[in-house]
Amino acid sequence: MNIIRQILRSPKFPRNAPKQFSIATQTSQNDEETDQLYKIVELELRGNDAAVLRSFSKFAVTTGNHFEIDTKSWTLRKPTHERYTVLKSAHIYKKHRVQYEVRTYYSFIQFKHLTGSTADTLLEYIERNLPEGVALKATKVELQELPSYLSTPPEKSKVLQSEVD
């Protein structure tokens, strides 16, 4: 204990030195970065308990509605049942067995037309409130501009111009 006090009192560890645990970095906000646009953010939920999964699915849809986002929820798959048969004894008595079953329930939630910052905020909030026994897989479909090397063929553009006129 005395050794720790001596080390802390040594000049290498000054007591009244300013603490710099978090240093705020100044970045120029002049660079306007375009926010990403997502057409669809889809969540796949998997869980062992159907009631917990249903409750969390309702929570996520309500959260999306509070963000004023178009949401849709459904359960498409049937639950999967995995059964394992194991011997009761480690060594003998082959006719004495025990069966274990693991059930996995599925639920899907879809959020439409999000910006990148809204999607990040929403997903972080949903992930932080994820209950035990529920797995979450998020899939994002991003909208992007067409590359410059892709354009309408010249004859098509003339036809389209004539239709507009």
C-alpha cells in the first residue's frame, strides 16, 4: 500500500495536472457531406421465446412510428425445431435416453425511406433495448446515384425528348 502511495506522489504522476481524458477535435463543418439515403432497412429477429419476440417486435414498430417512419412487421417463417437425443448415462444403458428441443422463432421488421443519421440512431436505440435471447440482423438497401458512365443511349434520349415535346 505504501509503495502505491509513493508512486502516486512521485513527479511522474502529478496530482493537479489537467486531465485530458476526452479531447474535442475541431473539424470544419464547412464540408457539406451528403447524408446516405436508405430505401429499406430490414431487421430479422430470432428468438427462443415467442412472447418475448412478439413484444420486442411491437416495441420496434412503435419506435419507428415515433420517428415517423413507414414500418411493416411480419412473421414469414415457421419456427424451427431442433431435437437432440442424448444418452442419460455417460457409459452404458443405451435404452435410457433423453430428448432436448430448441425452438427458434422468427420475426421481420421493415423501415422504409430513411436517412443515414436516422437509421444509425434508430438501430442504436433498438440494439440497446434488445432483450436476452433475441438475435438481431440488420440489412440496409442504400440509394445511390447512377455512375457517370451509365446513361441512356443517344437514340433513346432523342425518343424521350420527342415524347416530352
